[in-house]
Amino acid sequence: MTGKNTRHNAFLRLVSGNGAASGSESRYSLLPSKEVVIGRDPSCQVVLDAMMYRMVSRRHAVVRPLSLSPDSRFTWVICDLNSANGTFLNGQRLQGCQELHVGDRISLGADGPQFVFESEYISPATVMTVNHTAPLPSAKNYQTQLKQDSVSFTQLFPIISTGKDLTRKAYLVPGILTVVFVVLMFATVGHPQANQVIVASYIAFAAYYFVYQLCGKQKPWWVLLAVALSTALILLSPLLELFIFVFRGILPGNLPSQQESITFTELLVRMFFGAGLMEELLKALPILGAFFIGNALPTPWRERIGVWEPLDGILLGTASAVGFTLLETLGQYVPVITQNVAQQSGVGAGQLVGLQLLIPRILGSVAGHMAYSGYLGYFIGLAVLKPLMSWQILSVGYLSAAALHALWNATGSINALLLVVVGVLSYAFLMAAILKARALSPTRSQNFATRFLGPK
């Protein structure tokens, strides 16, 4: 029978994935007088390392004490705090709160850090013994210490034991592609045009991968590649001439020549029609095509290929922008400036200036074409989620993306500082759309950006 002087101690013991204790500092006391919040936020009672446990939310879960009887007997309950990746008790996802029993295993996320709940009753005599008598080391403790000091074969050769984590968590594919592109760059030295294609493709891949990681939704690579190629083919097709005729011939989007002198307002209007509205609609065509193709397919191909939420629209929109930027840069801007400089200063100088132009144009697409097209893609996906308001949503997205595009083109001819402001603004618009799309996503629980990068 438990007396009033008996003390009830409870602990959370942090364990590794295989159930072994992670260290002497991994035992956390639970007090009957206060709750214990677990998370990455420094204000939590149990603070987990933000770099080691990125799947853990800032305030992930809480352990609360409950008094059961007047003789000071306590029990504890575990509650999830609306975490991004959920709290699991003995392998089952926690809904609300649940009482803890000795030996229960708490997991923060499906494959996150795990705690074991421990509880014990200590009599006053036991307390005095513990406080005044140091336990002698047992043979079991000695063997455990020897085991901890030993080095295993997999510790010496970690590549043998990492398994699927090597491809899932170590960015192996980007590393392999980087090595391949580096080899190709060396192989094309002395062949400037081929080298420019390789350099531009790698920079575009890196820029797109950055956006893809922020979006956090898996989309088949061949779908994204098909969208980029579709946009490039549209630019090479007679459809481009039709767009130019409508937006720059019928509508007031005729771009000014270098000799023509016009006001900033007139330049902004022309850029709005001749660059913003025309090019954003052109880049949106593959996104709309993916939507209609997806509608005609059965599940799960419908969801994998089509547009069903804002994240789909952003991923396809930025992929379309990559195709547009590569073809525009490699097929128009770089050849023109290379030829002009070569006529004045020689072929070598022309090639150098062409490369100098290529790098900022491709890398800057994150705050340029990718920003405008991704922002419009967000609205296309939002219109799918909210079909009753689709025309209003599409109108706002189309006009705002075209306005950002026109503002960039117009300020580029005035002041470099203003160009920086507009570029940062465009980037901010894209990032805000990605964050909102992640919050609206019907598949948020599977989103790897929310899981590993997002706070909650």
C-alpha cells in the first residue's frame, strides 16, 4: 500500500531508433505540479535540437499530470499540440490526449525521436539510501560501458548501413547530377555553345530544385520536364507569332526601340501588354494542358499529372518558366550580345560577355520568370480548389503576375537599385504563395517541406 510519505517519480527517457539509450542526459523528470512541453522552441521544458530533429514542431506535444486521489497519487497524459507530423503512442497516431502507462513509447513524428515513459514509487527509506549510498558498479553496467566504447564495422564504414536514408535524406540525386554536369563542363571546354548549354542547364536545375524543395510536394520529374519542353516548343512554334500579333499588334504592347523616347508610364503600359500579359499566358498554357490531361486520366495518374491544388500549379508554373528562360537566354540574348561584342572586340571577348550574361539571367529566374509563373500557377491551383470563384481568382493571379513582370522590365531601363527592389518583391510574392499553398494543401501531412523545414 502506498503511504502519504511515498514519493511518486515519473520520467521520459529519450531513446534512439533501435531502443538503446542515447545518453545519461536523456532522462527528463516529470513533476506533479507542472506540465512538460516537448519541442524545438527554447521555451519548452524538453528542448530538442533543431538541426537533428527537424521533423519536430516548435511546440510538438505536452505531458500533463493528473491527480487521481487525495493520497497524492498521480498519473500523466500525453497530448499532441497540433504538430505538423503528429505524435504517436506505441505506434498509433495520437488523437487528443491519452493516459500514459509504464513502458509506453512516444514518437514525435512517424520516424522522429522516441521517448519511453517510466514511473516508480520511492519510500522515505529508499530516498535516504539513494542520497547517502553510492551503488557499486555491476557486471552488467561494466559490459554496457565496454559495448559503448567499442566501434562497430558499420560505424567504420557508414555507407554500408545507411540504406534508403542515403537516397531519401542525403540529397544523393542532386550530388550525382552535379558530378555529371561538372564532367560535361570539362568535356565541352573549347566548345563554347555546348558549354553554355551545360552551364545554363545546371544553374536552371539548381534554381528549380530550390523551389521544389520549398514546395515540398512530390511531382514526377518527367511531368516537370515535359512542361518545360512544352513551353520551349511553344516558343519555337507559329503560336508565338499569333501571340505577338495579338498582344503587340492589336493591343498596346509594342515594345519600344532603342532610339524611341517614351515616358516611364508609357513604357510600363507597353510592358504590361507586350511582356507581362503575353508571356505569362504563354507560360501558363502547359499548366492548363496538364490540368485537362489530368482530368481525363484515372486515379492515381490524375493526381500525379494534373493540377489539383496550388502547389501543383506552382511546381508546373516554375517548370514552365525554366523552359522559357533557357530558350530565351540561349536562343536570343546570349547569341545576340556574343555576336555584337565579337564584332567589336573579338570572338573571345564575345564568348566571355555571353557567359557573363548567361549566369545572372538563369540564376535570376527565381526572382524573375519563375516568380511570375509560379505566382500565377498558385492562382490556377487555387481556382481548382475553389471552382465557384475560379474566374475571379484567375483574373487576380493573371493581372498581378503580369504587373510584376512589366514592373521588372520597365524599371530595368531606369535604375539598378529599383531593379533590386522589384526583384526582391517578386521573390517575396513567390515565397508567400508557396507558404500559403503549403498551408492550404490537402496533402499537408505528406509534405516533406512542412515536415523537415517548416516550423509546424
